[in-house]
Amino acid sequence: MSKVSKTDWKRLEAMGDEDIDTSDIAELGEDFFQRAELRAPAKQTVTIRLDSDVLEWFKEQGQGYQTRINQLLRVYMETKQQKSN
């Protein structure tokens, strides 16, 4: 790092969980955990060529179109893997 940290790391390391002020963080209820999804962050940037009408259709669906394309490719991959086993 080019800048010197002003964080008191030794003090933070010595703190216990009970010393941390979480009063500004809302409690997570059962509803949160029922809707929660595990998402693996291991993504890789690639260049892919798609038909323009296919890409446009996904973009028209709104924000997150790349995630939806990835989800569809994952389902396809898992289906093919199941058939080969």
C-alpha cells in the first residue's frame, strides 16, 4: 500500500465480539435465511460472441443479464453432466 493505514490494527485484533458495536446493523430474521442464496464468487472474465438478437433480448430483461446467461449455461452444463454419468 502506498498510504499508511490509520487503523489501530492491534486494538481491533484484541477486541472480542462483545466489544463490537452492531447497533446500526439490522438483525437478520428467519425470512432472510429462507431466501438467502449461496453464490460462489469464482467468476472469470471472458469474451464470448453471441448473436445480436440474443444479447439484446437478455439486455431487455433488465439488470443482471450476464448473471442470467451464466445461470442458463450452468443448467445446460449440469444437465449434460447428469446425462453422461
